[in-house]
Amino acid sequence: MQAMTPGEHPERARRPLSRALKRYLLTLVGGVVVLDAVVIGIYYQFHVSDRPLKTQQTFVAVWIAATLVFVTTMMARIRLARRRRRPF
């Protein structure tokens, strides 16, 4: 439990943390959407579909790796924020 001052409502004690969690979640979702939009734009701009199969596979592998790095970074921040909320 979080330490509260006398007369403080439990919901008010959790609000700043809830805002942080919501911000991280929206950043996660928005970041993935933006990353995908940029990569899809690059895909069509450079005509990756017309390239050799190995180039297409490499492009997709880099895309997946970039998404994975972003998602795991944001999930680590979310987990850290949730741990701050719970002492155990």
C-alpha cells in the first residue's frame, strides 16, 4: 500500500501513477503505429516488393527487430512504473 496522509482518498494517491501508466501505454501504441507507418512508407518508396527475395526478408527482419526493441523498452518502463505502485 502507498503511504497516504490522513484524510486522503486512495484513488487520489494512485492518480499520478495511473497517468504515467496511461502515458506509457499511449506512447507504446502510438510509437508502434508511427514506426509501422514510416516503415510501410519506406517499403513503397523504395519498391522493396520489386527487390530480390533475400532483400525483402532482410527488410522485414529489420522491421520486426526495430518493433521488438521499441516494444520491449516501453514494456520495461511500464513494468517499472507498476512496481513503483506496488511495494511487493
